[in-house]
Amino acid sequence: MSRDDTPDVLTPSQLNTLARDLLEGAFPLVWVEGELGNLSRPGSGHLYFTLKDARAQVRCAMFKPKSSWLKFTPREGLKVLARGRLTLYEARGDYQLVLDHMEEAGEGALRRAYEELRARLQAEGLFDTARKRALPAYPRRIGVITSPSGAAVRDVLSVIGRRFPMVEVEVLPVPVQGDGAPPQILAMLQQAAASGRYDVLLVTRGGGSLEDLWAFNDERLTRAVAACAVPVVAAIGHETDFSLVEFAADLRAPTPSVAAELLVPDRDELARRVAALHAHLQRQSLQRLRQAMQRADRAALRLNAQRPQARLDALRRRQQEALRRLLQAWRQRMAGEQARLRHAGTALRTTHPQRRIERLRERLARLSPRPHAATARRLANDALRLRGLARSLEAVSPLATVARGYAILQTPDRHVVRSVLDVAPGDRLEARLSDGTLKVRVEDPRG
């Protein structure tokens, strides 16, 4: 409202936009059960109709490609259960339901039971990816739990026979729909797992309605698949069908044929890999052979170098080389000795003994008078000096005093007694005289 309380003026498009936003915000997703009416399928592939009951009707639209995924053929008067979001078709100002899923109304109770059970098992962790196991790369025997007369088993056997015919496949027959199917499928699954014969098990069947596939939503069977000791692959119905057994299996395949492709390798691809590995092995073998031949050649060269004849040849060459060097050294030394000998001969001739004797004789003749005169003079001088020394020695010698009648007293160890204090009564002394010595004994030093 404006300030003068005049209401705001909206255009029809603005009003429709506001209404559409309100509808989509208040009703994001709804389920509606009703009877098909005013059914129209134009060339675009979209589907237009009304859902009605005894008191009202709602316009509906189901756009392509979801309209092509329907598992039944829509027709006038058919009761259906539809899921979609409520919106406004602004061109006519009508609200309508844009659908993303639709099924026959009889499946509604089954769908709600399916959703409740799936949520409960998922909360228990039965569908967790962490507990799923990898499939064997090259299985030897596969057990296929399915109807022996259905199209699914033919597709599986055809694909496996084409891709990997050496694997052994055993069909384990069970009914795949009806009230008695779940316990029989469960019993066959447990029997196959306990036998230890199979590397992997495939649980499969062809497409159908939710009611046809209901056996594979059984809680006991779903838990048995999750607890199975052998890896389990499940392919139930078409690509858009999801059963609880598929959620619990170690691997879910959209169709039986795809399951067969996932179970076994492609023999053509294996042949290509084997050929590539064979080529690689040949290259490696040739490379190693070349390396071995090179090592053999080097070993042969070393062996040839170490054989006795080769060693003798090498020693002979070394001996010849040593002899050559020895002869060369001997010749060099002889040349040097001869040169030294010639030099010595020249020196010897220069210093011949005869010539040296003659020179010495001449020198001796010149020097012979000189020693006699010098010797005479030296002897005379020495005699004079000797006589002088003798006189001086005689003057100071104690022997001269002894010769005049004195004596020299000595102790036995040859010490001269110079004072009476040097001896004691009873000491033995020697008295040296001019013509000998006397043994004396001290009586009284003071007497």
C-alpha cells in the first residue's frame, strides 16, 4: 500500500509470477493419486493430461525424456500414482503439476513399503560401499541364479560365450517372481555359497513392473546377499529399476548383458594384451641375449688373454724387450767405460811413474843437504836445554836431600808425613833413603 492507502497496481504477468513463486515455495514435491483424463501426446514427446477424482481435477504435464521412461502405456481412465512439483502455467493462469515420476496406482503401496525398507537397511549400513568386495579378475566358475527359461539367462550365456568361453557357467534355476520366489532364491544362494564351487554368483532376471520384481526386495534375501561369503553381482530388470538386492550386492549391473560383461574379461582384449606382452618379452629376451653375447665376447677375450700360450707369448715378448734393453744398456756402459779408459790412459801417460821418480830424485838431490844441517843444529840446542833442565831439577829434587843423609817418611798409601800430627802411635810408615826404604812403627809421636 502507498502512503495514501491506494493499493499497488500489478500486471497479470507480475501477479502470475508471484503466484507461481508462492506455489513452488509452498509445495516443492507432492504425490497425487487419480484417474487419467484428457490424455494428449503431441509430436514433441511430452505428455499432457488431467488427474481427477469424483470431485476435482488437476492439470498435469510430463516432459520428455521422463515421459519415455514410463513402464506402462498411459490410457484414459487408468488410475495412477504421480510425483511432481506444483507450479503455475502463466500463459493461461492455471496451476498445474509437472511430473517426474508416474506408476500405476496398484504399485503405490509396494513403492511406500520399498522406500521404508530401503531407508531402514541403509541406516544399518547394509548398502555401504566400504563393505563391498572386488570381483575376481579371471573367474573359473560362475553360478547364475535365475529362471532357466527367461531372456536374461540367454543374454548372460551369449555374452560370456562370446567374451570368455573358457569360463565354466552353471545355471542355478529358481523362480524369479511370485510369493514363493524369495525363499527359493534365498535357499539357492546359501547352497551355492556353502558349496565352495563358485568364484562369483550372478543374481539376475529381466524387466517388469514393481510387483514383478518384488521378490528381489525381500528383506531376508537382501540380508543374505549382503552376508554371502562369495562375491555377488545383481542385475534385476532394466537400467531404471533398482531393487534392494542390487543395493546389497557387491556390484550392481544395469542389465543382465552388462553384468556378463563385468563378470568376465574380453578374450580379444586379453589376446591383444598377451600379444603385447609376448612382443615385450621377445624384446626383453633379445636385449638380454645381446647383453649375454657381449658378456660372452668379453669373457672370451679375457680367457684368450689368460690362456697358457698367450701368456707364454706375452712373457717371450717381455723377455725379448728386456734383453734388448739390457744389450742397449750394456753397450752404453761399455762405451762409457772405454771413454773413461782412454781418459785414464791419457792421464796415466801424463803421470808415468818413471817420470815422477826422476822428478823426485832431482828434488831429493836438492833437499838432501838441508836436513843434516838442521838436525845438527837442533840436537845441539836440545842438549844445551836438557843440561839446563837437569840442573834445575836436581836443585829442587828431594833425592839430593836424601843423598845428604835425610829420609822421607810415607804412609802405606804413599802420603808424605810432614808433621807429628799426621801419625798416631802404632802407625806403620816407610822411610825412604837414598839407597832404599825402611819399615818403621811410630812409638810416640811427641817423643
